[in-house]
Amino acid sequence: MTASTSAANGKVEGFLKDLADQLRAGDTYGKLDKFSDEAMLAPFVLTKEQRRQISVACDIDAVIEARVRSFYQAVAAAVEKATRVETTTVLDLNHEGFGRVVIFAGRLVVLSDVLRDAQRFGFNSLEDLAARGEAFVTAAAKYVDQYREAARDDS
Amino acid sequence: MTASTSAANGKVEGFLKDLADQLRAGDTYGKLDKFSDEAMLAPFVLTKEQRRQISVACDIDAVIEARVRSFYQAVAAAVEKATRVETTTVLDLNHEGFGRVVIFAGRLVVLSDVLRDAQRFGFNSLEDLAARGEAFVTAAAKYVDQYREAARDDS
């Protein structure tokens, strides 16, 4: 799996496509229709310097919290596609940008991640974003395989 | 297991004791020291009429969100005592009082509960509060027993 983007039309593939789909799915009023996938994903990329300039002394912005949620929901959606089990994403983030995210299927936790300084949530490049998302999906699919019964327990 | 309270000194037992301990553990400045366990638990009890009078059109209050969190953290603590596995509580509650709470041990979800109108979070009586908490703990312990390997997987 590679994070290829086609410069010609701003379309993306793989995990980036899943994330773009996730953003469009939450776009009730079609405000994002005029943007290419690549343009829509631009806010997910922050240089080290940009990250450093974001204060973590401030409460986390609702827009950034939504961005964090979209990322993990895209992972959850990709896990569903890869494993055919239903997933749920739970994000517990306090106003200081600290918290935890869990994705589970049935009774199985397929991803658990601690978040710190979520105000600075971002990736060095689209390639890094894709690689991180795909690594999460691969690890989650492995757990679904390892704990088949728990992942399919809907009790 | 019964939810007995001793009227003489306001002390409580069983799950109510776990919940009281949870509240005192979060009381950094000892503001609750002067209250008996029973007095501290009083805000968890709401009559049907009291619940009806609480508007769910308003954003959920931080105090009520903390109360909801305490309840599930007390369940998590009681599960730890009963099963000797470590647990984590994740509460994803939006400002409209809708959300989900998950308690997990290792890779196992031992409790998953949907929250609606959390502004009205409360129980008919201390007995009901204790019964609900204890039912959650019993169910969770059963899952830890059923999925021993997943519950102890710290990967």
C-alpha cells in the first residue's frame, strides 16, 4: 500500500481516500464539494515548525478535535473494509488536548491510542499520514484475526 | 450483594463504597472530607419528576459529566478488584449529552454503554444505583473470565 496522490487532479488512494471519504461523509451541506481530496487533506499536514508554533496552553479547538476524530474514524472504516467486522470509535479528549481513543469490534479493542497535545495533531506529509493510518489498519486487522471470537461477540 | 447504608453514620458498602472512594480519590483539596459517604452520593439520586425537570436542550454541565465519569470509573475499579486485571475507562460524551462509554482490560471491552440525555443522569434510589453498578461489575467479570487471553493482552 502506498500513499500516492495524482498531482493532475488532486485525487488520492488507499488510506488517504478512506480519510477523504470520511470527511465528505460528514459534510452534510456539501461545503467541501469544490475541494479536491488533496486540498481537503491539507490541514492534516503540519511541519515541525508549524506544530511548535501552536500553543498547547489553549483549549483544543472543535475543528481540531473533529480532525482527530476523522482520522481515527477513517482507520475504523478501513478496518471494517479489511475485516468485515463492524467497528466503533470512542474519543475521550479533554479541553487540554489530552486523552485516549479506542476503536473496538464486538468485544475486541483493535486500536487504543493515547493523545497528548492534540492541538498539534498533524503529520509531516501526506505520505506520513497514509503510512500511519495504514499501519493502524494492518495492526487492527491482525488483532481481529487473532481474537476472532471476541471481535464477533455482539453481546 | 446488597446496597446497604447504615443510617447511623452515613457509611455505605459494596458498590456504593467503591463509588464513594472514587469521589474522594478525585477530591484533591479535601472539600468532601466533611461529608458522609451517603451525603456525597446524594446527587446520584434523582426522582422521575426531578429528571423530567432537567432540560436536555442545554449543554451538559461539567459537574454532571464528572458524575457520569465517576460512576463508570467506580465500575472499572470494582472490576479490577474482582478480576485483578487493569482497566481503562473511555468516555466520549458530546455537549448534547449523547455518547458512549467503554471500559476495557487488555484488548477486551468489558463494558460498552450508550449514553442519552446524560444531563438527566441519575438513579431512583441508592439501592438502584448500587444494583446497576454491581450488575455492570458482575457482567464485566464474566467477560474477563470468558476471554482470559484478550483481557490480559497488553500489546
